[in-house]
Amino acid sequence: LRARLQKNIHLLSLEGKPAPAVQAKAHFGPAPKPLREHRGKPVLLFFWAHWCGDCKYQGPILARLQRDFAQKGLVIVAPTQRYGYVARGEDATPEQETAYIGEVWRQFYGELSGVTASVDEETFQNYGASTTPTLVLVDREGKVRMYHPGKMPYELLKEKVAAVAGGS
């Protein structure tokens, strides 16, 4: 309930404000950097879940954006969290689920080269990401310019990224 309330608050109030920190107690891909180290570059946060079909739909769209906006410095960071289970809803220890998350990341998001996938429940809470995917666009100054729960088609997301990155 807290996460859903936080999501609704962020829908109303996060845009235009400094982006909350992204934690990384565990991660896949390159070592995570604090958001403040990405100042001067547009950052797209992709909140996802290992069980989420809409997230898997979003993966190729993000890979295409990554290619299209590479010259503009676009950085994609992909926070996720543990849910206590793995495939077919089987209960899992945090270690088992983290390993499973890594398998899902490699299988479905392999096109996202150089993207850090951090695993941390606190980041989801700080952003109120109770819907997956949730997309958060941060401008070059570190301010949130878009907070969007749910998937987005390429053309709409491209338009939002271009507004922050400076063209396509």
C-alpha cells in the first residue's frame, strides 16, 4: 500500500524535483554509479521485475533508444527488487532469487549493453514504483522530467528522451 501511495504522490510531485538516489545492494552489469555522477547526461531509469511481461516488451525499445541517443550521452539504469519467488511462483531465498534475476536479465535484456541492473527494494520505495515497468527520465541537471508507470511505445518515449537529451 505504501508503494502505491508513493507512486501516486510521485505522479503529482516528483517531476521537476531532484531525482532520489538509486541504491545498489546487488547488481548485474557494470558497477553502479550514483546518479550525481551522471550529471551532464540524460538518465532513463527503468524499474522492472523478473516476472513482468510488459518489462520484457520494453527491453527492445530501450535498446533502440540507447543506440539512437548514444551520441547524446543517454544513460540507462535498470533498478529491480526481490519479490520472494522465482519461476512458476516457487519460493526462493534472497540468494536464489538474485541469481534468477541475473538469468532473466541476461536472457531478456542482453541488448542493453553497459546498463547496470541494480537490485534494491529501497530504491523502489523511494520512487514509489509499484507498477512495473515504471520509467523515470532525469535531465542533465539531475531533475526528474518524466515519471511514467507502465510501458511506453518507442515513438512516445523517444519524444520524451529527445526533449531532455536535445534531439534524436
